[in-house]
Amino acid sequence: MKDLSFSLSKIKSFASSASATHHFWIQRLSALTLIPLTLWFCFSIALLPSTNYAAIIRWLQSPFHAFIMILVVLISFWHVHLGLQVIIEDYMAHSRYRFIAILSIKLMSYFMMLLGVYLILKIALAGS
């Protein structure tokens, strides 16, 4: 029969509780931040007199709207990255594949953040 007792050092070596707690709170903070940002986005678009391409471009050329949209893009992709990382850590057993998956998610999230910010700035500065 195997010895099922674990020493405290073995349990602590599985994961750092400080980083897990930090990850948990950052994910919750990003979710709470996305609530007013998403409401702002929905109401801003809904209150436009016209939702054609030209109206949306004019709307996004406002410095305020461009800045808030950049926040929406950055926080949304950061939140997605954190959530997918938790799912991968919880359900992917093989450590090498888990590392590759987390790295891929992280790189894709950063790429999408950069692309989103670049495109928003390109639209916002096109009218200047």
C-alpha cells in the first residue's frame, strides 16, 4: 500500500499561493472593469444617430472614444488571457503542452492587444 501522506513542502511546491491569489484578484478586477466599459460601448453605439461605416469612423476619431476603446481592447484581451490560462492550468495534465499552450495564449493576446491599439490609433489619427 502506498503512503498517501504529503509533507507540507511537497504541497507548497505544487504552486505558489501568492501568485494564484494575485491572478485571481487581477482576473476579478479586469471583469469588474469591463462591466462599465462594455455598458459605455453598447450605449455609445446605440445612441449614434446612424450606425453606418462613416458614422462609426467619425465616432472613433474622437480622442475620448478612441482612448476608452483602447482600454476596452487592452482589458478585454488581458481578461481573456487570464481566464484561458486558468482553464489550461486546471485541465491540461502534461506540463510541456501546458507551457506551450499558455505561452501561445499569452503571445496571441499580446498580439491582439497591439493590433487593436494600432488599428484604433490609425482610425483616430486619420482625421487629424
